Amino acid sequence: MSFESLGLSPDILRAIADAGYTEPTPIQAQAIPVVLSGKDVMAGAQTGTGKTASFTLPMLHKLAVHQNTSTSPARHQVRGLILAPTRELAAQVEASVRTYSKYLSLRSTSVYGGVHIDPQIAELRRGVEILVATPGRLLDHLHQKSVNLSQVEFLVLDEADRMLDMGFMPDIRRIFSYLPPRRQNLLFSATFAEEIKRLANDFMHDPQLIEVARRNATADTVTQVAYPVGNDHKRRLLAQIIKNEKLEQVLIFTNTKTGANRLAHQLIHENINAVAIHSDKTQQARMQALAEFKEGKIQALVATDIAARGLDIDDLPCVVNFELPHSAEDYVHRIGRTGRAGTSGKAISLVSPEEKRYLSDIEKLIKRVIPLEAMPGFGAERLVEVAGKDHYHERSKERARPVAARKVEPEPRIEPELALELAPDTEIKRAPIRRPGQKREVAALLLPPRSIPATE
Ligand code: AMP
């Protein structure tokens, strides 16, 4: 399948070619024709699947009728509105809009909190066709009347599940009241909680459902491994892993802002160039850290979940969970930062005995066992504590599988005395693991009924 066959205009095809894309990703191949046909779309797609282009390209194609070079603000009404949960994602989506619209005379901008509102007001007053916004800051603009949404033709809710988690649903519903009833609606979400289905029911018109990857699936391109370690030794182990594996660019997750600050300081002491990003940092500091990380000036970016949401870093080789997230779905989001667009990546988790239950929640959700490796001097004695007796045996079965049938996971480094313990012949029940070539499970049951009554 080619982009040409999807019916996109030559100006857009040229921009896609400049971006180096040769063929559409599965979500693009499925969503673009449906969006072009004018239907509402509800899509289950995670970051890293190419979802941004799947809604931006057909939206730009349809909005191209509004192209003009007039300086009059009245000729540049907001026609496409994209709501995103975080500042970083909003800025990133807008950068994609600019990339794909470089040969079109359409204006775009993004507005989000944490920065001065005045320059945003000035830009909105000059007029834009495509606006990418976080919900809270958009409401500020609506209250100040710096933006008019009465001409919106496209509404996109990007990462709707994240917006739900972050408590944006009341804001989003308030924003709906500023929009005209006749418009095309697109909703993208990695997961479909009941409240997302209710929201979809309330604002979408008979949406076409599209899903490209199993809900909560982790990409096969990411090799996952866990190291058992006591909390007191995590920092030392992390520094050793970074050095041993010669990690030049690593994104590290902590569960708290103070934890992120402390860890970044400690890594600097170990001669690892590290910076923390979280919601207490100014927007400028976060953007600068991200830019320097992308350029390779910063080796380790230590982030909380919120700060890292939606981050798109080309060819990020490794993600480390310094602490396991308490919500298993956050694990899927975290490790989805690596192994994107078909590249390979590694996700390393440092697991203390106290975090054992989070590890099993994650394994239940992703329906695979994460191999445990023991780093000499750090966790051999912790292995049984973390794994538990049964789990321990499960892992031994996992290891017993022939190498050819497994993904490209490195052979675990096991100390000899552990290897003996890791080879019991006990029969155990193991979580199903998808083997290469095995069909994906499609979560049709997780999606709402095909016909959703229009309420607007
Ligand atoms: P997204 O899921 O929208 O965050 O996109 C993930 C990454 O895939 C981004 O870096 C895009 O630039 C890249 N990408 C999107 N579509 C394609 C494509 N058709 N071919 C190659 N890369 C793509």
C-alpha cells in the first residue's frame, strides 16, 4: 500500500516524502480513507503507531479548501482543533502538523499552560486554521475570548485515556459547548475505559471503530527485562547498567518528582549527565531538557509519567523503570517510548521485593512474563524474594523454551548457584506468550457497540 493510493493531495504527499515515510503504517492505512470519507472515527492506537499522521494528514487534505495568504485574521478561522493531555504532546503534535502542512497555506499553533498566555493571545488573534491545545489553557483562552471555535470542522481528542486519567473530562465537556454541532470527530486512545465510551457516546456520530494493536500490548520490538534489587542498591545498579551497556541515551522513570530530582543528582555524582523533568519544572526547562536529550547532550533523562507522556524520541534505545509504576497501564505507556516505528528497543525494570505485586499486575496485563536477570552483587539473594516460589518456577519454564522460538532476548546472566535453582522440573501454568507470527488478539469486546446514537 502506498500513500498515493490513499487519495491524499500532491502537496501533502510531497511533505510525507520529505519526512522520509515510504508507506503508511497500519493505523494510517485504515484511518485515512475513513476520515477522508467524512465519518467520525474512534481509534485504538498507542503512541508510536503513527497515529498523529493518521488524523493530521486527512484533516489537512480536507482543510486545504481554506488555504489563503491574506493577512486578515477573519480569513484564518480555527477549522481543526486537536486536544492533547500534556504540553509536550501538544507541542509535538503541532510540530507534526507543521511538517505535513509545509506546502499548504494553512496556519497552525499550539497553546498550553506553564508559559505566558500573552504571546499565545497575540498569535490566536492573528488567526490560525489548526489549533493544538491542552484543555485547561484552551478554556482560559475561551474565557478571555482570545479564540473563537464556532467554525471548527474537525475535533480530535488525542490520547483520550490520558486526558481522563489527568482529570480533564469536565474541561473537555465544557469545550464542547463552544463548538458547532456539525463537525467531524476523531478520538484516539490507547485504552477504552467505560468513561471514554460514555464520552464517545455523547459527542460522536456513528463512529467507525479502528484498532490496530491489541489493547495493552507491548511492542514485539521492545526487549523487556527486570533486575531484582533492594531499594537501597537501585541507584548503584542503575549506574552500573548505564556503564556496562554503554547507554548513551536513556529515559528513566521514577514515580515522584522528588525521586526524579534526587536520582538525577545522584547520577551526576556518578559522572552520568542527567536531568530531571517533571511538572514542577518550567515549560522552558522541560523543552530545553528534551531538546538536549534528543541531540545527545544529555545522557539520562529522569522523568515522571506525566512529564514523559507522549514523548516521541526517534530511535530511543532504552527505557529504565527505576521504580515500577503502580498502574500496570503506565508500564505499557512508559516502555512504548522505545522500539517505535519498527526500531528495536530495550525496557529495563529495577524491581525491589516491595514492588513484586506491581510486577505481577504488569505481567497479567501484557500477558507475558518479563525475564528476571540477576546482576552479580546486586540481586541474586533478592531473586526468590521478588519472584516468589511459584513465579520463580514459571520463569524457569520461560527460560527453558528453545531460543529459536523466542524473541531476540539476550540470554540471562545467571550465577551458577542460581542456575541450579532455576532449573526445577516442576510443571507450572504460564501466562500465554505471543510467538512471532502468531495472530494478535483483537480486543473487539473492549470497544463500544458499532452504532452509537448521535446526541448532538
Ligand atoms: P506517533 O505514533 O504519531 O507518535 O508516531 C511515531 C513516530 O513514527 C513519529 O516519529 C513519526 O514521525 C513516525 N512515523 C509516522 N508515520 C510514519 C510512516 N508512515 N513511516 C515512517 N515513520 C512514520
